Amino acid sequence: MSDLESNASAELTVIVVSYNTKELTLKALETLYSTTIQTRIHVIVLDNCSSDGSGDAIEKGYSSVELIKSRENLGFAGGNNVAAERAQTDWILLLNPDTECHIGAIDNLLAFAKAHPQAQIFGGRTVFPDGSLNIASCWRKSSMWSLFCSAFGLTLMFKSSDFFNAEAMGAWQRNSVREVDIVSGCFFLTTKKLWDQLKGFDPTFYMYGEETDFCLRAKKLGHKLMITPDAEIMHLVGASTGGKVNAAKTKMVYGAKVTLIRKHWPKATQPLGRFLLKTAVFNRALAYKAARFLDEERFAKQAENWGRVWSERKDWTGGFPDRLGSK
């Protein structure tokens, strides 16, 4: 067994939580190992009770991987929490199963982190399969202004504007070193010390919002978050949830947004924040309903999805219920 595969000599634990993404997970592991040259890694894969044979395929193809076969779907937060308990290294990297590492991605990210001890959470640059920028590697935290812009379509009209698309930092191509508020959980490096201090992800966030909550809690303790363009991966986005936008997924996303407001916004501003989220959904449902009359084939699915999210708003406007042990 090489140093790269040895847990005893590893300096970084890479955690992959998979659910019915067998081929993608195998490809993610292949590129992880082939592109990581300098960093001694130990890989833990937690399979969330997949039905596609993911666990057996990983076990057969990668004997060096520490495989955890969960008997239930723990979600992204729960799966990472369980896997992170096994980590014995100073550093932890969360890596999505629908990613492919580019050469030097892991090496460069860890080197960058070691060179910037003033920060505790780090991320890189993500691209789509065609090489175009995928902005979802990092975000700015939500604000009253950003929710207003989203609610009234300004974010969509001015995607490349930092002013109107503040959360996405629309004018930034992720091509420079920068401090951010939130690092995406698809490519998320942090110290084991901070992970343990914050007790990992809040299990209230079964799916979506968990890394945002973790980052905001870290910032409240005074820690910084940084992005480097020298660590690049490909990220498909949403493979474990089918990839396509649907009402169930959208309701969970908005449930996470409401929960983040409840946890991190001043109480006096929370009602307005929730109102702006509801306004955003109502306006989208109304807009796509109107667009459907102009082009049935193009807009029918979106109109159906947003209409359902609005009509079933009681499912998400209260946010996620607090779970035992939530932070």
C-alpha cells in the first residue's frame, strides 16, 4: 500500500457521500487518485443506502477506500457527520460524487490552506463538463437586498452584476484569490479542529443549506473563508437528486433558506426575509404561468413546478423542523 492510500500516513481525509451515483462516484474516485500527486490522502466513502450497487462497486474497485454502507439514507449532512467521525487527519475535504478533479486540485488546495492560516475553510473553482465556469463553488451570504433582487427578478436580469446578483458575486469569474462567506459542500476543505468545534453539520439541514450554516457559524467565531482559482474541479450539480429542477427539490431549497433566516438573521428582520422568499416563489409561479401561454412546450414544466411550490408553500415556509442535537 502506498503512502497515498495509507490511513496511518495520511494528512488529509477526503469524504465522499454517495446516493445512487455509482458510475459518477467511481469516476470521482478515479480522478481523485490520478490527479493527487503530492498529498497523502485517506478516502472515506459513505454510501447512503443506494439501490444501484454503488457500495459493492466501490468495494470491488477501490480496496484502499474506507467504505461505510449506511442502512438508511442519512442525507448529506448526516452522511458527512458519520464519515467525519472516522477522520484521523488534521484536514478534512468534502467532495461530491458528481465531481472530477483536475490535475493538482487537491494538492493546490491543501497547499493554499497551509499558506493561509488566517482562514479555516477553503474552496476552489468549479466548472461544468464543457469547461465553462460553474459559479456554485462559493457564495456571499443572503441579505435583505439580495432577497429583494431575487424576488423581483433583478438577479435574473443582471446576472453579471455584483450589485444586483450579490449572493452569486455575479461579476467575479472565480479567477482570483478572494475571501467569501460560504464555500460549497461539493469541494469543501476545513480543519478537523474546526469541524469538531462546530460539531459538524447541523442535522436540521437534511439536504441543502448545511454548508451555509456551518460557514456562518464559523464566521461568527471570527474565522475566514477563502477561494483559490488554482484548485479546479468539474461539478455536474444535482446528480444524486436527478439533476433536473423539480418541485420537491425546490421546496427543500426554500425550506433551507427559511431555516437559515431563522438561525442567522436578527429576529426583527426575519418576517420580512420570509416574505421576500414567498414573494420570489409567487412571482416565478406567476411569470411562468404567463409564459406558458406564449410557449407551452418550453415553459410548461417550469410553470407546473413553480405553481406547485407556491400552492404547497405550507411545506416550506416554516423551514425545517429542528432535529435533536441541532446547533
